[in-house]
Amino acid sequence: MAEKLKVGIIGAGGIAKEVHIPSYLKCGEKVELVAVCDVVKEKAQELAAEVNAPYAFSTYDEMFENVEIDAVSICTPNKFHHPATIAALKAGCHVLCEKPPAMTVDEAVDMAETAEKEGKILTYGFHFRHAPEVEALKRFIDNDDLGDIYAARVTAMRRRGIPGWGVFTNKELQGGGPLIDIGVHMLDTALYLMGYPEPDTVFGVTYQKLGKRKGVGMMGDWDWENFTIEDMARGMITFKNGASILLDSAFAANVEKHDEMNVSIMGDQGGADVFPLKIYQEKHDVLIDTTPSFLPRKGYHELEIERFVESCLSGLPPISTPKEGVYLQQIINGLYESAEKGEAVKLERTISV
């Protein structure tokens, strides 16, 4: 077991500065932050100086050639997840890649196969898995308290939450809108609680009703004139084990709540809503609702980074696996394809990893 993990950061934007780096620094002596890389070298230099990282680079190839790195966080726009991950794995690094895994299923498969070939850890930034509500409910499910999980409902809805910064409204760089950005978090959470069943068929619809005009921006003013993503996506997913998921995701919709992120799980022995956690069962001829009186609190991102570091140092498998990333990418891309075609899409590709 290695004593210290030498870490590089690819992408010097907000998620790196505000989430990944502070979480690595909280790992103390287990981590040495070595380098920051960004296509805008001045940004890399500025962030490296701010966090006392000794090196800054404008390309990750240059970083891998010049310094010894054990692991990287990939914090780039979605379009660059695949090439950065492949380069890092081939350079001998473990990889924590921000969600979603990639832009296409082929890219996600390539990432998974390369990680297996190189013998390196590849995991994804699905930080809601580390929420205490999710961890507690997973223990109930694993103990068979909810029985056979056969249905779920996924919600990731904002009333007027189109990001007014970054590239979130640029389909070329992101691959899509709320479905691939926030919907993917709740979808992954549901799949994780369901045991990540193999997807079978998807049916999706997307809408662009509010994003291409001026409006109230609760997350800043967005570039409505260059808005190329959906502002709402809806879908249904069926799985080869007979289970199903209904999904709603939106950056902007005429709904009551400003921001709602939730998963509802239904099994034959009980069900649950995750945020906040409430479990529904029938026991002793009574319908009962169970809520925890206390859940330990620690930052989701902090736990995500802490566990990634432990996996890298110990060799234990990560909580989010490359194969799960491929299944998730199949679903996301399948929903977009279905929306374009106006018909259900069968997900027929077999996954070997």
C-alpha cells in the first residue's frame, strides 16, 4: 500500500477549484497535490499558485511527461472526458472523472476497457451516492427490507435554473442539457440503489420551450441566443430484469419548487423517498412510514474524494465502476436518440467489461 498519492488536476474551472482540490487537501498527508493543467495556462498557473501545487501545464500530455502523477481528477467539459481519461490511464494514473462518463457509448466503453487493460482505477463523480440518505437506504435494501426493487421515479427539476456561466448550454461541449447534467445524478442514484440492472429499452422526449428566450434567471442570466440544449427531458427506461424507471429533468419548467432532486424506490416489501429519507412499508396489518431521527453529515464531495484516495492507495474497487458508467451512458444517449427519432430505442450492445 502506497503511503501518499500524487495527484494532478485536469481542468482549472469551478468544480476543480471549489470541490476537488479542497477535498484532496482535507485528506492531509495521504495526498500531495502536484500539478494543475488547463488549456488556458494562466488559469492553471493561478490555481496552482493558490493551492501551492508546484507545477502548472497547458496540456495533460506535457504534465504526464514532466512530473510523476499517481492519480488525476478530470474536471473538463464533457467533450474532453474521454481523451483526457485515456491519456491518464495510459500514463499509469488512476482516474476520477467528473460525470457524465463521456459523450458517447463508444467512448465510455473505450474508457472502461482501457482501465481494465492498464490495471488502473476508473471511477466517476456521482457524489450523491455518498449522501447519508443513500447510504442508509442502501443498507435497508441490501438487508432485503424493501424486497424486490421493480420500479423507481427520478426527479431533477429546476423552476428557472439554467446556469448563467460555463458551457452548460452548449450541446457541442456538453452533449445535452439537464438530462446529462443534473438528471444523470439522480438516475445514477436510482440505478445504484436498484443494483445497477442492465438496461433494455428507453423512450425519451426533450423540449426547448423556455431556454431560447429571455427570462428570470435564478442561476444568473443565460445566453438564450446561443442556447443549443434541451430545457426539459422526460423518459422511461426498462431493464432486462423487468424493472423500470420514470424520469423527469429540467433546467427550466413551470413548476412550484425552485429546485427538486429526488429518487423514489418501490419494492414488493417496501418503498422509499430518498431526499429526505422516508421508508414506506406494510407490517403487522399496518401501513407504516419510517424516518431517521439522525443521519451523520459529511460533505458528499469530500467523501467521494476521500474514498477515491483510499481506493487508489489500497487497491480496493471504487464505489462507482466503469461498467456502471457504460450502462448509464447507454441510457443517456438512448434517451436522446429516442427523442430525436420519436420512438423507443432498444439498447442491444453487450458490455464485456
